[in-house]
Amino acid sequence: MRPEDYQPPLTWWSHGWRLALMLLITGIAWGSRVGYQWEHVRWWFAADLAVGIVSYILVWWRRSHPVAVATLTNLAGILSASSLGPSTLAMVSLSTRRKWREIIPQAVLAVGCGVLAEEFFNVPDVEEPLLVRYGTMLAAIATMIAWGMYIGSRRELLASWRLRATLAEAEQEAEVRRARSVERARIAREMHDVLAHRISTVSMYAGALAYRDDLDRRQVRETAQTIQETSHLALTELREVLGVLREGPGDADPELPQALPEDLDALIEENRAGGMRIEYVCAADLTAIAPARFRTLYRCLQEALTNARKHAPAATVAVRIKGDPDSGVDLLVDNPLPLRHEPTTAPPHSGLGLVGVAERVALSGGRHSAVRTDDRHFVLHVWLPWQT
């Protein structure tokens, strides 16, 4: 991280207290010699004041040109005690960058300029021990550097925290977008599973009305009533699925519509009532299976029956379910392939049914296979673990 990245912008209050501190340091440093300058060396007084004013102006650019400003204010300190305030601020500001290749040369320059100031521009009436004068100067320079480095490290730490918080927020937003995308895909699969089952039934009965000219009025009315009821169920289930988008529940809890174990028998009977021939055997206690696993099992069977009704409407479909907590649950759906294909009466293919089955089974930690056997049968086999 560069120093420019974590230097905070200064407000008017920040500029104000820095100016007050510079004036205080200038007053302490210049106060011991201003009287002597005014009484005995008037040109020194004027030069000290002029150089000090220039230093106060130069320190404004200490952030954009830290090395140049620190160098000029250090050199100004040889002649001018009034420039000690800007010189101190420039050295502290330079040290906040925590770059030793900048700090060490400026520290050496500050010591050299301080020695020259003590030797050639000191007030004769003020006599102090040499050790005290130079010890004080070295301690002041070391304090400025240490204080500046502390401020710089603190700023960098705060900047790194802000950066981490920003990155965390960005990651959270990305996770939210990903979760929304996953939820939309899940809802799309749910809509496919719900609607494909109903619409295939509507398509089959509508096809019967279109191609059967030997139906009496009662049969036509019953067929039309079945189409109406099935369409109504499709709209109801679609409304329930889309309700998930409006209510916005999380993925942790199941959303409606959710199948229950007793709905499996209802699904079989509904398809039988629609004209399918189904041999159904269930040798598993589905009430003990994990709800998430049962929903996957239900949707897989629903998709298998939908495909069988689409592609082999006159065939007998064998459905076998078995399992226990130790071995998991197995679903086997077997139907003969049709002897001839009539594309004019078959409903359109979405191509997403078996893909949705594969995704659901994979997310549940199970396995699946969908194969055509040599004796012209289509077999869908799904295995799911019993618990989550």
C-alpha cells in the first residue's frame, strides 16, 4: 500500500490545529532570540521573519512534495528560528510515509543544519552546555521521526481495515448475487417440474379432442373438464412457485409447494386417471426419509412419469421404490419405448427434464442413470441417501 493511499484528506479543523501547533513551536523557538535580533541585528530579525513566512507557505505542499519541502524547511532553520514550526511539521509529515530512503537523508540534513544554526546563528547572551544543546536537538529530531512513523503506521492500519471492510462488503454482495442466481435457477427447475407435468396432461387430452372424431358429447365434455381442471392446477402451482420470488425466503427452509409422502400415491393415481398404465410398488417407509431427500425423490418420479407420458403414452410404466436408512432409497422407472414416433401429436421437448433430475440428484449427494436397454426399454434409476 502506497502512502498516498492511506493519507486522509484534511479538513479545515485539521489545518487549523496544525497551524496553531506550528505557531506555538515557532513562538518557543524564536522567543529566545527575537529580542536580541530586534535590538542588535535588525537585518537578522527581518530575514528570520521573511524566511519563516516563506516556510509557512511552503509547508502547504508537504504532501505532494514531501522531500523538497522537508529539505527547504531544514535549510531555512539555519538562519530562521521562526521556520522551526513548518520544519517540524514537514519532518513529521515526511516520516508518516515510513520510507527510510527519505527519512535518513532528511534526518542527517536536519542534524547538520541544527549544528550550523547553533554555531553561526545563535544568540551570544544565551549560554548552555554543549551536551544540553545538541542532546536536545537530537532528541527533538528523533521524536519528530518516531511520531511521524507512528502516525503513518496507524493510518496504514486504519486504511487496511477500511480496505478489508470494503472487500468484505464486495464479497458479500457477490455472494448475494450468486445466491440470487442459484435461487433463480432453482425456481426455474421448480417451475419446469411443476408445469411440465400438468401441461403434458393438457396436451394429451387436447390431442385426443383434435384427433378423435368418435367421441360423444359427454366424453367431449369430460375431456374438456379435465383440461380445465389440469390447467387450473397448473396456474395454481405456478402462482405458488412464483410466490417464492415475492416473499424472498432463504434457502435454509423449504418453500412451497413441497411434496409430502402421501402426495406420492396421489401423483400415481393422478397419472392413472389421466390414462397412464402404471405398475407401482413401494417397499420403503418414506415418512422416515429426510424431507429434502423426499422432495428430490418426488420431483424425479414426477419428471419420469411426465417423460413417459410424452414419449410412450400407451406403454405400461413400472415404478419401483425401495430402501432403508442403511442402504438409502432407490427409484426405478421402466417403460417400453414406443414402436413408432408421431411428432405431430407429441408435445414439444424442453430438453431440461433429465438435466434437472441430474442436478437435483447431484445436489442431494445421490446417483442417477438414464439408459435405453437392448430390449427397447427406457430405464431411469435414481439412488439417494436416506438422510441429509
